[in-house]
Amino acid sequence: MSSINLTWSADGQIDSYSIYRSEYFIDTANLPTAFATGITSKSYSDATVIQGKTYCYRAESVKNSVKKISQNVAIDTVLTANELLIFAD
């Protein structure tokens, strides 16, 4: 089984993060249901990926009920697994 290890940076103290995952580009105007929620670290390992597929991810931070979402990142499981998700200001 493959895994994808995501890491990201964010300014200041964040309450929590959510991860969105899709096999297609993730549009912020039509976000899917969060794949993982309540994350308090700046990393997440997705061990449910299928080798040979491409996945798109976005990370969302929440601080004092204000949400910020990262850029869309596509990761091919045939290649390496570590990607950095950078939050927009």
C-alpha cells in the first residue's frame, strides 16, 4: 500500500486543519466533504491511496472561526509522496 505524506506551513497559532482530497482539481467554490478534520499538527499521512492514481489535495486552516485554504496540489502516487501545501494570505 502507498501513502502520501503532506506537510504545510501557516502563520501563527492555528486551531485546527482539515484536508480535502479528490481525484480531480478541487474548486474552492465547490469543496467536497473534508477527507480528514480536527488535525492539530502541520502534517498528515494519507495511507488510503491506491498506487498509480493521482490525487489532488487542499488543506484548510481554522483560526478563531476564520478559514484559509491552500493552493491545489496534485500528487501522482507513482512518484514521491512529500508535498508542501502553502496557504494563501
